[in-house]
Amino acid sequence: MKWYLRVSAVVLSCIATVTMAYADDAYVFTVKGIIKGLPGDGRAANEILVKHQPIPDYRDDTGTITGMMAMTMPFYVGEGVSLKDFKAGDPIEMKVEQHLKPTFSEFVTSIKRVE
Ligand SMILES: [Cu+2]
């Protein structure tokens, strides 16, 4: 094999290894609750405050399913998710995507009003 083919094979396998180390499967859970605060109420442009119901399939930052009790907490909203039709007091259901790598992160990928 020519030396440059060997070098490119090594480079490609390094890229694959690094990509796998940083890519993890998205874990998605559903959150039901009531909006308590929206961006502009003194919070970050991508943050909402939600009083949520218990989340039985919530997973912690080690990937262990621990569940989460009902509480009021902030959620980050992903890019492209519009909040313009929502107001405080709205009952909502959200899909939240969680990643453990490269660092723990969670963000809302969809939100809808429910009755
Ligand atoms: Cu919570």
C-alpha cells in the first residue's frame, strides 16, 4: 500500500473513533406540565420555566433511569422551537432530548398545548 493511503486510513479511523466518542444516542422523554415563565420574564432567551408532573423515565447524568419528582424547573429550548404562541399558565406537553456526551445536555425539541 502506498504511504499516503496508509496515512489516510489512519486519519479516517481516528476521525471515526473521535466521532463515536462524541456521538451518543439521543434519549427522549416526555414532560407534561404548566408554563410558569417564558423568555423575556427575566430569563435566558432559550429558557422556559415549567411546573412539571413526575417524569418516571427521566435519566440522570450517568444514564441511570432515576425518574424525577414533580417540581418547577427551567428547561432549555432547542433551536427552531417557537414559543411565540405560548403564555404563562398554558398546560403543555414537551419532548425533551437528552445527551450524555460530550457533556450532559437537555433541550426541548417540541412543545404543544394540551387540555
Ligand atoms: Cu424537574
